[in-house]
Amino acid sequence: EVQLVESGGGLVQPGGSLRLSCAVSGFSMSVYWMAWVRQAPGKGLEWVANIKEDGSEKHYVDSVKGRFTISRDNSKNSLYLQMNSLRAEDTAVYYCARSFEHWGQGTLVTVSS
Amino acid sequence: DVVMTQFPLSLSVTLGQPASISCKSSQSLVDSDGNTYLSWFQQRPGQSPRRLIYWVSNRDSGVPDRFSGSGSGTDFTLKISRVEADDVGIYYCMEGPHWLSKCSFGQGTKLEIK
């Protein structure tokens, strides 16, 4: 069974950093591109970043470029999102997804003082 | 960047009746490989999103055939032939998915039962 489990969310002050992880099981992550998508409270879905199967290409939504970094470790079946210089508007549930076909349950990030 | 516009933003449908959601992209979604990268997602209350349709009209595994997607170029439609109570939620179209570039979602259409 395909499973994606996010972790690492929590409360962080503006300007702070957080690293999200997504542990996958039930498939070989090395043959799928992966993505992070977020959803602010009561709002719609917003794509955040994609990463190619081997990590050689990454794409970001403009609002996080230079602050967020998507990465992966296929040997550990894990996807990551390093989030720096966090802002209040980054507050959201963050989902990892396998090619948008399978999604995790999400992890909540709250940026507030 | 591609902008995805959905309408209506909310829909109230009687059980057993059809429903239709439109999605318009600001530019053609036909890629150089010949595929059209348009997907539809369902998000039930309190749940993670679930993909229903990819490449305009291909249903994902386990998706009832009551759901169908159609369209081309810049205009796309998700149809539910007979709405059931389980269909309540928010539906999103999305340009993508593909790793080659950015993806973008529509604003979402909230479906409720009348």
C-alpha cells in the first residue's frame, strides 16, 4: 500500500526555519517525481515545489523561491522541504504528493509570534 | 505563469442530479509531447486531496465512472453524472502535473447537496 507521512510541522516565529519530512512506503521513490503542496487555513490548494526523480531538477512557486528548498533521499525513501525566513503567509497545512497521484495527510505549519 | 479559473465557485445540487464544473486556463495546456496536462482533484471535508482525473479525461484507479473529464486547449470540464452524498467537497482543476515546470491550481469549486 502506498503511504506518505509528513512530519516536522509546528509553531515557528516569523523569520525562523523549519524542515518538513515526508516518509514514503509501498513504492520505490526513485522512479517518481515528488511535490509539496500547501493549503492555508480555509483557503485553496497552492503548489509549492516539484523535484525530479533523481533530484536533478527542482521548481518552486515564486513566493518561496530563495527561501524554501526541496530535496530528497531516495535511499531513505524520504522527501524534504527546508523552509527558511518563514512569514505569516506561509502558515498552512503542507502535503507531500507522489506525482499528485498519492497524497499524505499533511502537517500544519504555523508562523506566528 | 498559467492562471487557472474555475466556475462556478459554488454549486448546490440535488442528489441524483448531474453537476458540471468548468475550468479555463490562461494559455493552452497542450505540451510539446502532445499530452494535455490538466487534472482534477476532489477534497472532501477534513481530508487530503484526491486526484480524480489526469490528462483531461483519464480516471484514476478507484474513481467511479460517474466522474468524467473533457475539454481541450484552454477549456475543460468535470462532470458528475449523478451526484451522491459522498461527492460533497471542493473540486480543483490543476495545470499539470509534470516535473518540467510549475503547476497551478484553480480557486476551487465547493459542491454541496441541495
